[in-house]
Amino acid sequence: MEFDQAFFLIFLGISAILVISLMVWGDWNEQKEYKLGKKKIETIRSDVEHIDNKIDIILLDLGKWINKCRKCNSSVNFIKKYSEKNINLSCEGCGKINTLNQFNDHKYQIDSIPEFYYSMTKMQSITSELRDRALPYIQDIYFSTGKSLIGKSEYNFLHSLKHNYYQDYKTQKKYGFHWNPQIRIFSDGEFIDKINSELKTKKIEKKLGKRRKELSQKIIDEWNYLKIKSGSKNKLIKEWAINSNAKCPDGLKCGSVSFKDLKISQIALGHIIPQDFAREMPHLQSQIHHPDNLYLTCNLCNSALGGNPPDNELKTRIFNTGTIGDWIRDKLTDID
């Protein structure tokens, strides 16, 4: 009986020592993991915060490509999905889904879309270890006292960033900490408005013709047809066209011959509005010989036109090649 009592006391003593040892070891291990977590955070902190700030800047840029929702006028969008080529957005106000594409029918491209994708991919990669280390703390929050230090630093650090990259997940039996970015873009529309305005202007210019800066009266007087149909300026403009590898814009008779393959005497000055029109419509007299109404062509094609004006296709080629007025505007110092 005395032996059993002594044995029991010894057993209790050993058990107490084991319990105390486990508690001490547990506290020591918890402190150790806590310090290790802090160390890992400091190792990658600057990189993570740099990426976080970069994403913030990219989001500001993306916002300039988005206008307010037409349905509810909300200026806030959540990013639902993203890739290196497009971003799917959901309006915060009405839930309307829109897609922002990097390439848009060759009218413009949004370089910040692939930048966002690569930055997010890098963020996920560099923080994945912290996410794994935060899981014990999440388990303790939902299924225990919530006082554990293991994973607490990692969890708090990831939630301290500017944007919510990871989300807590919990059911009655399961828990998790998933990569599920909840990122918002605030619409600004500056870039897309500018692009739309430029596209609209181009359409108008296409219908109305190319807009040009006004030539000074001095330039008009020096380079009108009557002054350059012969003499030194006639030679200057034709030699410049030869040296610039310009070609006959008509090509009906010559196959768009290069002026360098012709003699200067074989290059002619053509009129977009024919000279004969001025006889029938005197109000055009001042415009007929204007540098903007003149272009270089070959003698064969010029003669083939007779007294007729160039058709629309030829006028387009003339404007693309440049009138005498266009050349003077852009290359006066080279020509004169």
C-alpha cells in the first residue's frame, strides 16, 4: 500500500514535470516561430511594399482608361479577373460587367494591363510563404483562443498592405487564407476621353480633308504657280523631290515613276483645282495658283488629266504625298 502510494506520487511528479516541460517548450517554440516570422517579413518587406505601391500607381493609370458606369454613374469598379491581355471589371453600383482590353482594334493599347498582371503575379509569388505561415494563426482565431503568436505577424503584415490580396475563409470545419484580391479601380477616363476625342477628330478630318496651318502671305506670293512654273524655284522644288525619292502620285500613265528617273523637264506642276475652273469661277482665281493647290507629277500623267480635276483616289494620294504647300511647311529650309 505504501509502495503504491509512493509510485503514484512519483508518477504525478513526473507527469507534472512533463506538462511543465511541454508548456515551456510550447512557449519557446511559439516565441521562436514568432521571431522567425518577423525575420521573414523584414527580409521581403521592401520588395512587397514596392510592388504594392507599384500596383497602386498602375491602378491610377488603369482608371484613366475607364469612364463612369453608363447605367448607374458609379465611378468604382472591382477587378474580377485579370490576365496579361485583359481585365474583367464589375461595377460596384450595379454589378455591370465590363472588359478592359490591352489592344483595341489598333486604335490604342493599354500597357498598364500586362504591368498589372505581372505585378500581381509577382506579389502572389513573393508572399505565398507568408500566407502559408499565417494559417496556424487563422486556425487559432476561429477554433481556439486567438492568442497564438505563430503566424500572427505574417497575417497582420499581409492585411496591412494597401490592397486586399488575401481573404480569410471559414466554414464550421474548415478554414483558409486564400489569394483572392479585392481590388478596386476608380474611374477617371482621362486617357480614353482623349483617345475618343482624337479618333473623332480624325474622322472629321477624313471627311473635311487635311487641316493645315495657314501659310504667310509672303510664302504664298513666293511659291505660287506663277512664280515657280519656271526659274530657280521651279528647279529647287523639283531637285528636292528627286533627292527625297518622291514619286509621281498619279501613276496612271507612268506607273508611279520615281522623279529621280526623270529629267527635270519631264516633271510637271499639277493643279488640284484645274486652271480652267478659274475662268468659269472668278472667285477661285486667288486659290488656283496657291501652293496648297499645286503638286508635282510627271508630264505624261499631267497631260492625261487634261482640264479635269484629280478624282478622289488621286487626291488622297496627292495629300498623302504632299502638296507644294505641305512640302514648304515641313521642309522649307531644306528646299529653299
